[in-house]
Amino acid sequence: MKIRAAISRSGEAAPVIEEAELGPPRSDEILVRIVAAGICHTDVRAHRGGAVPTPHPVVLGHEGAGVVEAAGSGVMHLKAGDHVVLSGSSCGTCPSCRENYPSYCREVIPRSFGGSRMDGSSALSQGGAPLHGHFFGQSSFATYAIADARGAVRVSKEIPLEIAAPLGCGVLTGAGAVLYTFGLKAGQSLVVFGSGSVGLSAIMAARLAGAQQVIAVDPLPQRRALALELGATAALDAASENLVDAIRAVLPGGADFALNTTIVPQVYEASLRVLGMRGVAAFVSAPREPFTTSLQTLLHGGRSLRGLIGGDAAPQVAIPMLLYFWQQGRFPMDRLITSFEFSAIGAAFEALHHARVIKPVLRMGAP
């Protein structure tokens, strides 16, 4: 079938919308008419190439939401007409998948960044030549996508898909870090470095969980102000001198948890130095340059540093839960979103790159 897809080509400032062909779903796949798709910093890095090893030309997009048009013969939990949020792809059989940690599937790297199905084929083509796709098992910067059914979460038709789309990655990562990775309990404390969509989602989740103190750290005053509105109890300028001392002045015993959503090397060290005894610091992206730290910081006090993907969340459970909290007004993730028409994908990429928006969401069409 003919579709419109935003194709990333080496050297281009942003993906360009072109006509492409899309094949039918296989037994474990679904055909989805994409209604909305969030743009994540991972999409931006994959478009530029280098740090994210995705071959070009490629159709990116991994925060898609839409309507199922057709389901493969082996798909039992979805049918045509269902509204879905798309998350990542996973094998379903490795130890992590069996324990309901699909973001740690042993095949997560090739399934997310390989540019094809696991057998090397692609549902996408252009002019008879294969086109790289299946980015995170979906490639949702398009009017239609072939998606891995395991990563598709059915949602109520009452939920605006434009609001639900970012739950596929960014919002789920931040909220999941607090609720699953940290297991934050009422009365505990959290420091969040970076008030983008991941960081602000973590702050909203910390308020849900009953955190006593939540410190947001960001260089932009408008983002610090929003962090306070969404649940932070203090907001500090990331450019402040003696930032660690300033955080410890608010939390004299140190923080229970710290979440680093940046790629700034110094922040990885700072996230450890603000921890209290047995505190845990987590990060969601690799630093843009190597950083070093003294293992004494970890050893003395039993502190931990760990990476996380997808907030350690099981999307089939976590996405409906967060949507339920949104409907109650307790998780206002809509405040992070700025909408763009699909045709304005270049402007959306630029706005995200220059931090003029928090979570750009592309609108492909009506549900």
C-alpha cells in the first residue's frame, strides 16, 4: 500500500516526507493507521547518525499511537478498530521477556536500531528498493506502520491518541524510573537532573508516589517553573556554582534517589554525590564524553549507579495505569505536549533540538 513517511537521510537537517510502499503484516504484526507520534531525543540522534547506530535511509519514530487496520493471524489480543499505543519490540522468549521486562530483551538493540526485522527484511520500500524501518518495532513517522504486536497496548477510545502517544517511550521512561526502578515510597526524596519529558514525567510520578522532597535541576527558568507546578518542591539552576552543595543544603542527609536524564558527563558524577546512604542514581542515556568517578563514592554508604531503559516498565501494565491517573487529573502529561502537523516535522525537530518545546507530537490525522 502507498503511504507517506518521513525519511531520514544522511546530511539532511530533518526527515523529509515522501511517498513509500508498505507491505502487509506478518502473523505477529499489526497494520496501524498512525494518528499521532511523539518525537524523542533518540529520534533526533538516530536521524543525525553516529551515536545511535541506525542505518540510513530510514523511517524513524517510536512513540506512535493509532488505530489497528489489520492484525496478523497469530495476534490474539488486538483486532481491527482497536486504538493502540506502540512501544518497543521484544522476542517474548528470553529470560527478561519471560519476567515481563521487555525493554531488556536480549534482542533489544537489533530490534530497536537495526533498521529491519530480525530476519533482515523490511515492510517498507521505495521505488521497489527496500527502505530501512522497524525502528523500535514500529517506525511511526508515517501515515501507516507495521508494528510488532507484542509492543502494542490497547487503550480506551475515549483517550485522545495525541495525548497517549508519548507513553510509548519518554513519559513511560521517566514515570517508570520512579515507580519501578526506584520503587519510591512515601516520604522519600528524589533529585531529577533535566526537566524535559523524561524528567518531568519522573517528577509527576514522584508526586503520585508521595515523595516528601523532589528537586528539579535545569538551566532553563521556564522549565524549572513548570517542574514546580507539576510536583517539584524545589528547582535549582543547573548552571549554579556549587550545585551539589546547594542540593545538599535542601537535603542535608542526601537524596534517596537521583535520576539523570542528560548526557552531560559532570551530571553523572553530581548524581552520585547528592545521594544519601544506600541511595541509587540512575541514568537513561550514555554520556556524550567519558566520565570518571571514585568507586569510594559508591562503596562508602552502599550507593548504586545503574542504567535503565524504558523505566523498567511492562508497557501492557504501566501505560493503562498512567492513562488512568491522567484521566483522574493526577498525572497531567498533556502539559508537556506541543502539537505539530505531520507536514511540519522539520519545525518540530528544530524546536526540540533548541529546547523550545518539551514533547513535540506529530498529528497525522483524525482517529
